[in-house]
Amino acid sequence: MNATTILYVIIAIVLADYLLARGLSFLNCRSITTQLPDEVKGIYSEEKYQQSQEYKLANCRLELVTASLQMVLLLALLIGGGFAFIDEMARDLVQAELLVSLLFFALLFFASEILFLPFALYHTFVLEERFAFNKTTMATFITDKLKGWLLIILLGGPLLTAVIWFYQVTQDNFWLYAWLLLSSFMILMTMFYSTLIVPLFNKQTPLEQGDLRDAIEAFSAKAGFQLDNVFVIDGSRRSTKANAYFSGLGAKKRIVLYDTLIKDLAVEELVAVLAHEIGHYKKKHTIKGIIAALCQTGIMLYILSLFIANPLLSAALGANSHSFHLALISFALLYSPLSTVMGLAMNGFSRHNEYEADRFAAHHFDAAALGSALKKLSVNNLSNLTPHPAYVFCHYSHPPLLNRLRALSTT
């Protein structure tokens, strides 16, 4: 196999991935129905249901435009030697190979961010605004972007530097050192994300004393869950959408409720949502998810180590000399079919966990209260009630609302 053949294979994978994604999206958009499902009658009004369909179609159109532009640009870079051109540009600016790789990825990242910035602005200030979700100000949007870029530089930069350095020093064994480093980082982020990263963007405050806190503490004691605190996050700064999540491990575990969630749901419904989150902890879903992610990362890095030194990967992108960063780009594109298969497995695993957490909440608290909470969240978030099964299989980490309601009704 020569460099040209590898390039053709990469192009074929890019096109196949695009066509598969667009085909699934088309099926999903076509699955929208005008008839209100029986399970949500009395919760969804006809007007609200129609609005949810319009919201889904608007997102489908934006997704089609952005995905098509990404595909065209990627093909242009591949066919026109754009990656090799950026590599040469980086080499004109710095000399050391490690710095060349870092500058190469920095140029790619910021060029992509700036190019797709108008679409992010449109999504937030036009699409989300049209459906009364947006609460983000332009100042918040800009500061969020700047903070996100700074985090990528401060966290992603050293990680990428270490991985490249491991390769330069150890060659074939670099994958093991990179895996140990990335695994440690993933575990630390799981433990401390809510205490270190979230406060940079949102304010978290302990849930104040009152009926809700009393009900939550009573249930936690009954379920045998040591609850040090429940935090409320000011999600309403950016959106009217509501959510809740469980994060952390061991003594660092915490449950976080969005202020919009507390505003929208009754006390029993909120406790049911919390029971669902406690179910994730009791069933060890967080630990299982980490183990699965670590295994997936290890497999990817090991396979990468088998091919990263092959100069044909750099030559396929039009380069005259081999480099880690160009080979990594080629490998990432060639690896995408396997990555897709692993993603399907992870999504299936996640949906299974959601059903399991729902059953825990139903058995230990109240299935009706959880069902009512899920319905209200779906209405307020304009969720798609009738996604296509193939789209759900490929993309959904949570089961659709109607599937969850039917499962709860048989619990």
C-alpha cells in the first residue's frame, strides 16, 4: 500500500461517515409526527408539541449546514495538501519538532474555532432565542469562549506535550505512558470537575434549608446514601433548560441540581430525579463508565503505537517528511470506523444504565413522580418525542422519553 492509496481510503471513510450521519439525520427528521402521543397528553399541549417539532427541524437544518461545511473543508485539506501546508507554516515559525507539533495543532484548533464561530453565535442568539431558551448575554458568550480556550491551553497543552514527548523518547512503548497519563487525568477530572472546572463558568451553592432539602435528606437516609451536600447551579444564566447530574467519586461525590429544575418541578418530582441520580451511584455506573473509557483509550493508543511511525501516514497528507502530528491526523481518520463502533457500544451501555437508574428510583421512591418529572423536563426542553430508532441506536446516550415512560409503567 502506498501513500496515494491511504489517501483514497481516508477520503472514502470521510465520505462514508458523512453520508451515514446525514442519512441517520434525515431519517430522524422524517420521523417527526403531527399526532401527539397518548403518553404525554395532558402534559404537552398541541401548541407546545408543534413547537417541539419546529425546534427539532431548525436544529436539523443547522446541523446539515455545519456538517456539510466541515466535510467540504476536510476534503479540501486532504486533496489540496492543506495539512502539509500548515505543517510547513509551523516549521517556518519554530524549529524543535515538539514545538512544530504543538503549533500545528494550535493553528488547526483556532482556525476551526474562528471559522465556526458564526454558527455558534447563530445557534445561541438566533435559534435558541427564537424558542425562548437563550439567557446568555454576549458578554457571557465571549467570556465562556475565552475561558474555554484558556482551559484547553492550560490543560490540553501540557497533556499533548507529554504524549508527543513520550513518543519521541520511548517510540514503541509511548502508548503505555500516554495511557497512564491520560487515565490519571480522566480519573482526576471525574473526581474534581465539579469543584475545579464548573466554578469557572457557573456558581454552585448548597441547597438551602426547607421542604426540598428535608425531603432529599430523608430519602438519602432511607436509601443508605451518604449525602454531604446538594448543590444548586445557576444554569438560568445561560438557558431556561433544566438538568441534574451526579459527579465525583468517594468523598468527592456530589449531586447538582439546576436552578431551572427546582423552579419547574414539584418537591416529589425533584426527589425522584435525585433518586435517579443516586441510582447511578448505587449501581456503580460512574466507576463502570470510567473503566470502559479507560479501556477504550488504551485500545486506541495501542493501535496508534502500531502505525504512528509509518511515514506513509504523513506522506498521504502530502508531506515530504514524517511527523507525529500529521501521522496522528491520518490515524484519527482511519480509526474513525472503529471509534464509531466503540461509540455505539458506549451509548448502548449508557442507555442501559439510565433504565437501571430509573428502576432504582421507581423501586425506592416513586415511579409516578419520576415519570411526571421526565414529562415536564421534556416539555420545557422541547425534546424530540419520536426520534427514529436507528438514530437513537447510534447517537442517544439516554433512552427517548416514551421508552422510559413505558419501562416505568412495567416496573
